[in-house]
Amino acid sequence: MIKGTFKTIDLGDGRNITIETGRLAKQADGSVVVRMGDTMLLATVVSAKDAKEDVDFMPLSVDYREKFSAAGRFPGGFLKREGRPSDEEILVARLVDRALRPLFPEDYHAETVVMVSLISLDPEVMPDALAGLAASAAIAVSDIPFECPISEVRVGRVNGEFVINPTTSQMAEADMDIVVGASADNIMMVEGEMDEVSEEEMLEAIKVAHDAIRVQCTAQEELIAELGIVKREYCHEDNDEELKDLVWKQTYDKCYAVAKQQLTNKQERIDAFAAIKEEFVEQYSEGKEEEEIKGNLIGRYFHDVEKEAMRRMILDEGIRLDGRSTTQIRPIWGEIDYLPGSHGSAVFTRGETQSLTSVTLGTKMDEKIIDNVTMQGKERFLLHYNFPPFCVGEARTPRGLSRREIGHGNLAHRALKGMIPEDCPYIVRVVSDILESNGSSSMATVCAGTMAMMDAGVPLKMPVTGIAMGLITDKDGGKYAVLSDILGDEDHLGDMDFKVTGTTRGITATQMDIKVDGLSYEVLTQALNQAKDGRLHIMEKVMEVIDAPREELKPNVPRIHKMTVSKDMIGPIIGPGGKIIQQIQEDTGATIAIEEVDNVGVVEISSSNKEALEAALARINAIVAVPEVGEVYKGKVKSIVAFGAFVEILPGKDGLLHISEIDWKRLETVDQALKEGDEIEVKLIEVDAKSGKLKLSRKVLLPKPEGYKGGSDRPRRDRRDGGDRERRRPHRRDNN
């Protein structure tokens, strides 16, 4: 048996995480198995030996997959095998990618693929919080250049106490759920959702996470030392210092001047910078052969010039590209009820970022069924985010859903879902279509989503708004500037993208990516406080458009009635093969859903037509009604037998109308008075205590004839009526 190398991490509460390497996937550049409880992740990394020609970026791909066999389950569908990654798998891959990417050397451009697979699942140990550690450890034991190990942990707050990597059961009780990615020295990534917590509480959670991450990073360093890992040598960039100096000398002042023009139109600003680059290329290219122009190097050096000009203008003069101060929010306008066919809609525009959002209210039939490896259940709130190419002026058609769209939609979903009351009867779907984008379209989605849901009449607990914060730092001089409501350029050229959503009472979700080393908690504190001021400003603008949910639902919204019935009534409502419930829906036009919850049946009837809903409700009430002795029912003769008729007084409930109870006069046969299909009024006179059989009477509802006497007119009873007495014979006097 091959002996591997193991490293154990003590979480300090009796739980351990182990890292194993050297036994599995040995042809990868690096591979590890990370285990906590019975949850096991296999992480591998492979990096090409050389960079492809003309690649001047880090082509990193991170893939996370969950094997159904890890939980002892079969995949769904006809193929019965894993297919494309689920949204949840994509979100975990993004968490890992965002923490790893900043720590590869800037000049390392070889294609690199990190794959993390869930190979065993402990239902109480959540694997997503271990994926970052597994990926980093795989790189650590490889020869791939990497600045330092990182790790990720989940922090949940349970009963007021912070817990590192809480169990699934604990998370069900938590009011805070954040995943933090960091090195031993610096926070790299934060993402999570909260129940309206304060800025101070969120910062405390990040600090608790960072303390745990330092221990995990130290374990990886010890593993590197034990294995004697030596990182590979590489050369992926060709540099021309003379050309670099020339680009800076001839373009920096011009770029700074464009930056100071404070152009509010993004395209005008892009064109102005592009013109400076074109002018330089034309001058530089005069008299040179095409192969001597070095266009890629010029592009890289000019990008650095543009970035530095923007950063220095902000740090030295406090002026941003569009002329705003560091705390100023772009102009905002909004409108509700823009789409008359939707149940709710809103347009939210902030600067050059615009979201057109619609809301659809559905019934239980519209629930999303979740059937993943780690999670099974149903989702009642859906949020979908679309980012078509035209919103940034690109001439192409979309080809499927991007990981970016899934990630941004998830952030908005986490921001809003906690504000929908648990007793909201509707399935809510929010769709945000980004029509323009120049920074923070996910936060525009949160604002537009709030407005659209209130326009639809969703009774939100509190409205939610969001803002994206940026950061510009000067490593050498110690200066920094925190920017509110960042532009796309400030995100691309800056050092931080920190999105914060919340109500007036606290934070509901956050997502932070940091691209610079040494971000202090002082800077984070300022960013959080500045974000709060920005959120509240945006909230005022939203409240000017709509300040409360619509009281009356729009006419095209389905009306829903919920009722509970006893468990044993579920079958009668559904009927054999679904016959009864399908017939009710066909006859009335209403939609009916029924399920067993906590040992009772929950029936949901929905229709946009009031009469249809009431008709379906009446039919179901009739099915579940309990017959009461003494009540009069309008029934239908279902069958006729020699000793009487069986009459259906309620759906699925028949009673015996004995021939003696049909009329006051004596009947020789039942068909003298009744035939199948007749509708008659009958009274329930008895319910057999043992069998539950119903005994009916029609004659008690008829006028009693004058001078009526029982006796000879009373029909004889025999065994045919189910009685237990012998046939009565008339008494004969013995004349002898």
C-alpha cells in the first residue's frame, strides 16, 4: 500500500480536518484529499509548462463537481449520470476562483485548471466551506508558482455565538452565513447573507474567520516544508523597457487630462482613451515593418498608464472619472408598473446602469424542485439575472447562461429572500434584465427587485437596497480612497469590489473581492460605514417612487386559498389515479395542489377567476365534509337494489335509503318511486357506530298522510336488507 503524507488541522472544538497527498491522482501537478467527518473532497491542479502565444493574463479555470455517489444516490433524469454543473456547483467554483486568482504571479500566464470533486458526503458537514482549502492545498503541494496558501471557512452565528464551519443542523438556526477566503495576512474574498446585522457584527465575523484561516494556512506551509516543494521556473512575458518608457512618456499626461475632463458618458471616455492609444501607435509605427510594431506590449503598457492616471487623480485630487466625490452617488430615477402584463415591474436607473425587473406570482405548482447531492427540497423565491451583450454595447448574441449571471443573480437572491414573509402564499419569481451597465448591475437588481415586488403587492418585511464600494490604494505612499457607487472602470482598475445590501435596520447580504495585499480592518470599517450611508441615500430615492407594497393585487394575479384537511382525506380528494382532482380542475378551471405536511393535508386552490376558485372550494368542502345525523342533503341515486337505493349525499359518501324510508305508503319495488340518476332530498337518520354506514330517510321529509297508521303498511324485513332478524311472519290464530 502506498503511504501518503497527512496533515491534521484542529478546529479547537473536537473536530479535525485532514489533508492527505501522495496516494491519489499522482499524474496531476498537485492533488490532495481533504476530509472533515465523512465529507471528502479530491482536489487536483494541472498547469501547462508554457504560456500560449500572445496570452498576457492568467487563464485560470476552477471547476467544482459533486458526485451523487458521494451521498449514495442516483442522479435524476433518464441518463442517470452527472451532467452539466448545477447553479450551486458553479457558485462554489466562483468562491474558490475569486480567492485563488489574485495570488498567482502577475507574469504567470500558463493555462491552469483546478478541479475539486465531492467524493464522499457527511450530511452534517457542508463541503463548500472546504473547497477553498482543498484547492489551495493542491497548488501548495505542486510546483506551480503561487504567492502563499489561502483557505476558506464558513462562519455561522448560532444563538449569538460564532461557529467555524458549522454543521448543517446548526446552519438551520443561524442568523448569519458568510464564507471568507484569505491568506494568513490578507482577506481576499467575502460572501454571505445575514438577518439584518450591523456593520460591527459583520466585521467581527470576518475577524473570527481570519483567525481560523491562519491556522489552516500554517498547516499548508508545514506540508510544503515537509515535502520539500520547489516551485518551477518560468518566463511568460517579453518586455521592452525602452518601449515601456516611451509609452509612459508620450501618453501619461494625455490620459490624466482625459480623466480630469470628468466625462459622464462611458463610451465617450472609452473613445477618448482609445484615441490617445491610436495616436501613439500611428507615430510609433511610422517606418517600421509590421512584425516590429509590438502591438500587444503597447496595449499592456498603455493599460498600466490609464490605470495609474485614474488612480493618481483620485488619490491626489479627490476627483473621479465622472467628476463625483468619493462618497457621491450617481443620479437615480425609477418607475413602477412599467410592464402592464406583469404582476409587478420596475425600472431602476443609477447613472449608466439600468435594470428592468418583472415579478411573477405563482402557485405551488410553480415551486422549484431542488435535487442536488447536498440539498433536496423546494424553493419558493426565484431570482434570475440576465446580462445581454447590448447592455455594454457589444455586437454579439448570448450563448447560454454565463457563470457571471448565475453569481450576480445569487447575490441579489440572498439579499432579498429573507424579506419575504414565511406565510406569503405565492411562489415569487423576479427577473432582472440589465439594459445598461456601467458598474454594479447586481445592486441595481436588488433595488429594482424591491420596487417590483412592492408593485406586485408582495408584503415585504422591509425594502432592501444595495451599493457597490471600491478602493484605490497607494502602496508606497500609504494613501487610500474608498469609493461609493463605483463605475465599471473603477471596478476594473481599482483594488476592491465590495457589494453590500441591506434594509434601514442592517445588512442582508454582501460580496467582496479584494485585489490588493494588506487591506486593514480600518479600511474595511470605513468601507462598511460609507456603504451604509450610500444604501440609506438610495433607499430614500426608492421610497420616493414606492414606499409600501401595493394593497390590491393586479387583476391577472392568481388568487389563492389554502386549507387544511385530515390526512385520511387526501386520498378522497385526489381520487383513484387522480380522477377526482383532475375532474374538479377540468370542471371549474381552478388549479389544485395537495400535499401532506406535518401529518395533515394542505390544499391550495388557485385561480385568477373568483367564481372558479369558489366552485373548486365548494367541491373540496363537500368531499371533506363529515356527514351529520339530522342534516338534510340533496343526493343522487347511484344504484337501486331490491331492498332500497344507495344515494350519494356527498362526493364519495353513499348512504342506504331503505325501501321502507322512501315513502309513507308501502312500495312493492323501489322503482315505483325512484330510478338511477334521480336527485332527491334525504335526511341522515343514523350512522352505524361500528361500520360507519349511513342510513337515510326520504319519507321523514314528506308530509305524513292523514290517518296514517303503521302496521300492515309497514314492509316486511328479511335477510335481503342486511338485517339480522328472521323474516317476520304474521301471527295466525289457531281456531282449533
